[in-house]
Amino acid sequence: MRTSHERGIAEVTITVESTIKFPYKRSLGPVIGPFMTALAEQRFIAIRSGSRVICPPLEWDPETAAELPRDFVDVGPAGTVCTWSWVSRPTEQHPLDRPFAFALIKLDGADTALTHVVDVESIDQMSTGMRVAPRWRAERLGHITDVEAFVPGEEAITVNGGVPGEPVTMMSYDASITYKIPVSDNTIKAHEATAQGRLVGLKCPVCERIYARDRGFCPIDTVELTDDHEVELPQRGVVTSYTIITPVQYPGQTETEPFSRVMVLIDEIDVVMMYQPLVDVPVEDVRIGMRVAVVWASEAEKADAGRPGNLVGWMPTGEPDNTDPSLANRIM
Amino acid sequence: MSRTRNDDIAVIGWSVSPMERHTAKSETQMLLEVVSGAVDDAGITRADVDFTCAGSCDYVAGVPFSFVQNTDAIGAWPPKSDSHVEMDGAWALYESWVRLLLGDMDIALAMGSGRSSTSDPAILYPMEMDPFYLAPLGADHANLSAMQARTLIDSGMLTERQMAEIAVRTRRDAKSNPLAQVSGDFDVEELLAADYVNAPLRLHDMPPITDGACAVVIARADKARELCENPVWITGFAHYTELHNPGMRDLRSSTAATLAAKAAGVDEAPIEVAELQASFTHEEPLLVEAMGLGPEVSVNPSGGPLAANPIMATGLVRVVEAARQIRVHGRHRTLAHSSSGPCLQQNLVCIMEGD
Ligand SMILES: [Zn+2]
């Protein structure tokens, strides 16, 4: 008999796909820097640790954690495969876009193994103990992928000779991960409400605090909040605090001029909405006590698929300011 | 062994979520349920818990500071003494145990949660690797593990057939585990006829992708006695790490696992059951040998991580399964193991005993 089961696969759920990019820039330091510089020059260097030769080099003795003297030694370029695995379906993160092998490669003269890839046409050409040499990339940056791949044989495949350049001190590593996140029922309901021009929350049946419609729990009482707990919120309030942000042009930042984010205490109930945008208010006019009302997206704006939501922000009502000095304490 | 010192600490309650290929629940929702389950099991409320510690990973969640949202599950008002590790929940339990050893608190709750179904493990796992030498190659957990498996095979320590036999045994054992995701009766020849995923690993050598969470309540001796009729005593708890880069280690063994087992007292008395975080078939015999476990020890009767692998909770589930062997199945002394990092880099061992 043969039975198997996997739970949960059949459940139908709305998911939203999002890709998070991680554009890391890292300084390399006094040991990895020279190693990467050598790669740009189509050379491998290792570091001496007592009687051992360690490649890729480390700053510290792997046995004692003592800082190692910067005693570098050339190794390779050819080496021996100590072990390997076969990748039949490469991902976009891999250096090659066709099936290849990962391998631990002990470069000639080194006592430890470098992890890299071997470019062969099929798994049949891979074996433990085989000899490999690097195929260098034409455009080298001082990066582990300056070696395009190792290939069978003794001879390195070099490009443009090995011209020494500037020392490499930084490296980029641009990773990205795509997630398919299930969308909770509360999030769907929150979205539906704003599409209808309604501001709604969820009221805890125990402590009666009101939370954002997509929150799902009262964290105080650890009570799950659902449709039964929905309450309508007034669409007017008062600014209790604010910040003016001067945008730094990090990846993904679309703002170029200073802009404000305000905390809005909603009328009649004890709810503060945090980091709300103001509409058509110059940053020099933003102040505590300003009376504001919700601005919803127009039909044309709603049709723009790129819009993050239907609540555009808050606009002054023109009413006199609230001058209660304790307002400034209400930021949450 | 007599229990007279209040420094002794016992497991007094736990809860494990359903193990699912895809859950529609958020990590916070999963945690809400297992924390409720664990405090119920211990006969207490959240208000009785003095210290909480969670194990989870932002890269898995796809949300920065995801552990902040997860505190919604612990009832942190009035404020609680709380901590978090970007590690499996087994390490959260270790921190909780150390915290209780200080003596000023009586009850702690450790949890672990992961919803790894939302992304591709081959893309996700390089993020835990060395950012200079490994991650930019897209070197992932499965490929590095596959290289360790080949090292064992090349050394004559293991065959692909023996690996398939381990998969058959764990899947069969998992049939009696209501929480198992992968279970059933399989044939070694059929498994070996399948294509490789990452040669020399086939699908049966690898853990399933699982969403899940787990929570465990521990207490100091006096409180444990007061609350619980059959506390499960933690008699040894240790973890060790070795070099991150697999190319700089002897992959035929795991020194860190050997040291952790010794420090936890593995050889002080017989072990009856070992629940090991052997996420790949070849890791099981490697760990059994590294920890000095004899043939009399029953290994992963729950099916282990090959039956369900809720990453960030897989190790904590091992603690629960080893504790269950004492509380439910009447064993006297069991061992739980957790691991983290490529090719068993970090290893944790928790040894437990009944009265
Ligand atoms: Zn409440």
C-alpha cells in the first residue's frame, strides 16, 4: 500500500505578490578587500594561519579567533573538487542560467575549500577529485562572481591579462525575494471600506479600544477581532503632532521635496492615526491643533492601478485650531 | 533523581500548530493560537508568564521587524519582559531557560514561528549565508547540504539507498503523528527511481515546506510542582557553533553537535528517544554518530523534520516531541536537538527527564 497526504494545499486564498529588494553595499575590510582586489586582477590569494593556508581568507584564526597577520600568499588558479552538488534548475541568483554544479574547490596551495560553481554540460562530467580552473569574467569588479565559473582542466581562462587596478574596498550585493503573502479577511474588508469612502475600525469587546480595520487582534486582551467588531469612525480630527521629512534618495524613494506626516486624533473617539499625509498644505503651515478631514481618491485616481490606497490624506477644514496644550501628548 | 533545588527548571506545557503546506494565517495568528494552547496546557494565563522569548526570521516573514507584530500574541500589557532571537524557537527556549536560572522569575514562555510557504527556499536561504563569499553565488541550504551528503557518500559512510531507507522509516513513523505533513508507506526502490532535486539529494531526502508555530512553557521547580503533576525536567541544555563556511570544516562530522551533546550530559545516563533536527536524510546518521547515540535510541519517532519542517519552529517542535515521549509515553530520559546554519553549523541539545 502506498499513501501520502499533504495538508492544506487545497485551501483557496487571495495572495498579494510583493518583491523586496535588498541593495546591500558592504565595506570589505583589510582581508576580504585584498582578496576581491586580486580577483579583479585574475588572481587568488589566501591568508596564512599558523601552518595552514586559508582560502578564501579570513581576518581571524578559525581555531583561536586571534587576529591573523596580513600574510597573504598566492594560491591556484587551478584546484581540486572536494565535493559537489548538481543544480538542475538555476534561480536568478545563480551565476549561470543553465544547469551547473556547486562545488567546494581546494585551490592548489590552499588547505581549505572555496565554494563556487562549475560549468559543465551535464552531471556526467562531474566527479569528486576532478581538476578545475577558473574562467574569468571580462568585466571584473572585485566580486566573488569575477570568476564566471570553474571549468574542467588545469588552465585558467583569462581575459585582457591581469592588469592591477585600484584596491577594491566595497562590494554590492543586490538580492531580492518575491513573496506571495495571503491577504487576511480583515485587510480585504479594510480595503473595501476605503473604496466606499468609509473610515472603519475594529472595537475590542473586552477593553473597547478601537484598532485599525486590518489589525485583527486586541494585543492587550489577545482577542481576535473580526467583522462583528467593526465600527464606523468619524472622518474629521485634529493634528496632534507632525514631522517634516527631507527625503534622502535611497532606492525606492519617490519624494524629492520636503513633505510632512501628521498624527491625527479622530473626533469623538480615542483613536490616533499615525503618519498620515496632508493634502495641499505647505510644510511651513503644518501645526499642532490644525483641524482636518479625510480626502478620498477621485474616481480617476481609483482607476490608477499604481495607487497604494483610496485614502489620499487629510485636508484642513478651515475651522479654528484646537488650542488644548495636552494635544501634543497624543501621538499614539 | 530527587528534585529539591529550585534551580531545576521543567517544561510544564506546550502547543504545536497544524503543520501545513500553505496557511492563510499570519505568523501572529498562528502564535496567538499556540500561546493560548500552551498556557492552557500549563494551567495558567498569559498574565502568569514572567518572560517571553520568540524565535522568527524577517527574511522568512518578508516583513521588517515582523517580531514586533508577533508580540500581539503574548498579551504584552501591562508590559512584559520580552526578548527575540533571529533563530529557531529552540534557541528562544534556551534564552528563556537561562533567564529563569537568574532566579527572579518563575515562568517563561518560548515560541517559534515561520510561514516559509510565501517564498522560494532556494531564493530565501542564501540570505543567511556569508554575504561576501557565499550569498552572492546564490548558495542555498539545499545545495550546501547536498555537498555534505556527497562527502559522506564519497567517504563510504553512507549510501543513497540508506538515505532512502531513512526517508521510508521516518514517513512510516509519521503516520502515528497527527501533526505530520508528509507520512505514509513508501518503497525504497520507488524513491530511488525518482530524479535528483539537488544531486545527490532527491525529494525524499529533503524536508517539506511547512507553515507552523510552536510554544513551550517552562517554570522553576517550586512553581512547576505547584502547577503540574508530571513536569518534564530539563537536566541539560547547551549549544555550540563552528565555522560558518562549509569549505573550512570537516563535513564528515559535526564537532558542534558532539560538544553540545556532551555539555548537555548525553553520556551521563541512557537516552531512550532522540528527536533530531535532521532536515535532510543524511544528517540523521551524522548526528547520531556525532552525539554518541547508540542503536538502542529511538530516533525521530514523530517523523522529524522530514515529516514537517516549520522553519524557525522545527527545533522547538523537537523539544515538544521529546517532552511528549516522557509525559505521554512514559519514557524517562529523552534528547531534543536543533540546528541552524549551513551543513549543521550550530547545534543545540536539550536533555529532559521525568520524575
Ligand atoms: Zn482589548
